[in-house]
Amino acid sequence: MTIFAFFLGVLITWLIMSGILSQLITLLLRVWWPSSRTERGIQADQWLLNSGVSTSSGWRMLGYWRDTSDYGRACSELAGLLADKACLSNQDDVIDVGFTSYDQLLVWMDYYQVRSLTALAENEQLYASAQNQCSHFEQLKLERGNESELAKLDEDSCDKLLALDSVYHFEDKVQFLANARKVIRPGGSLTLSDMVLTRPYQDRREQKLVNLLARVCGIAIEGLHPQQKYRELIREAGFSEIEIVDVSQDVLSGFCFWFNQHHSELSPLTRSRVWIRLRLLVWFIRWMQHQGLLEYHLISAK
């Protein structure tokens, strides 16, 4: 019994000193409380992703990697791809739902010079950083809250509604689409980028496994649908002229390839536990692709 207690103590000490215990605790917390995305964790992710890119950059998304191997450029390219799909112009009143960094707000206002921009900030850290970096733009109106705040906005209050690399975190995609339809003026458009299931689940066992893995990564599994089902949900919400473009190779595969190199270069200089959220996301994407289950689409509708 004494020998057992000794080795148990050695094991616990090693788990604590190595940081593995804290990673296991973090993993369990993400399983049981997947919505607990702390601001501290978001800040850590932003610092890790942008390290070596630019001290003034705060991007936090997957990026579009067709013609670049630079993280900041890849994020700018994905934002530009979405904006071009939405045909943004200086005549548009825009709502940005679920923005993940002030950088994308600068793209809409500085490069595309939209007439007005209402941006929903999910947490205080995003709100504060957007205030600090974008307060000089008179056309910007920041609102605290997530996608559910759309229900509180006035009807027909925008020409274009954007959701850039954020929808797979939304807990109720059906309600989001209904609220989006309410705030978009007749003739306006919805443009978003999102993860989409390549095929329906083979059985309940596969669905439960994906559900567990998605919870660990903070992804709202209820919002993952095959393309045909997604198209039906958008149409039922009151949209038409739905266009879907598969950009999986240039987004999912590109991000995973870049991240593995980035992690190898930077991880020796940091504590391993700070990488857990990003590593879990990359692992989830690779596993889902290996199973033939995951794609990434650019979606627009009138």
C-alpha cells in the first residue's frame, strides 16, 4: 500500500509538473461546458495565431490559403472573398454577426468603405479591442452580444448581413437564419462562410462520436448539416438565389498545414497547455476530413 501511494504521488507530481493534468482538466471542462469560451483563452489564441505576423494584428479565423503561406494575409483573403461574394460597396448598410477580430471590421470600413456597419461583439475583450482600433470610423456601431442579439435589431435595418468564419459556433442556426431574414431589407443579401457536413451520418454511433469531438472543440454540432439540408434551411427562412461554393481545400487543409508548421516553430518557446484549444480544432478538422465528413463552404443568398 505504501509503495502504491509512493508511485501514485510520483505520477500526480509528474502530471502537474508536465502540464498534462491542467490540459486534461481543460479538456473535461470543454466537454461538459462547451460554451465556456473565456476571454483569456481567446486572447491566448489570438496571440499564438498572430505571433510572427504583426504585433498590431488580431486575426482569429481559418483563413484562405490558395496563394499565401502567411496567416495575416490568409485571413485578409478570406475576408475579401466573403466581401466580394456579397458585392460590398459604399452604398451598403452592413451587419457583421460574430466577428472574431477588429481586423475584419477594418476590411469592411477601410477597404470597402461601407456606408454603415453594425458589429455584434460576443465578449468584452472583442468589444474593447474594436473600440480601441476602430472608434475613429463614424459609420461603426458596436453592439454587445452574440447572434441572438439579431432578434433585438430593427426590421429591414441592413442591406448586407455578413458572418465570417463564425457560424459553426452558433448554437441555433435555424433561429439565426430567421433573425437574419428579419433584419435584411428586401433585395438585400446574406453571405457567410461555414463548416458543412459532406454527407449524412452513417448511424447513431458516428453521430454521437462527432457530437463529443465537436463539443470538445467548441463547435455547435447541432448546426452542422449536409449541403442539401443547409440549402433547405436557408430557403425555408425566406431566402432565394442560394449559391454555395466549396473552398475546403484552400481553407481547412490550408489552415491545418500552416498550423502544424507554426506550432512546431513556436511551441518550444511557450507552455504546451496554451495550445490545447487550437490543437484540438486542427485534430477535429483532420479527423473529420479523414472520415469524409467535413467541408467548408462560402454561402450567399438573396
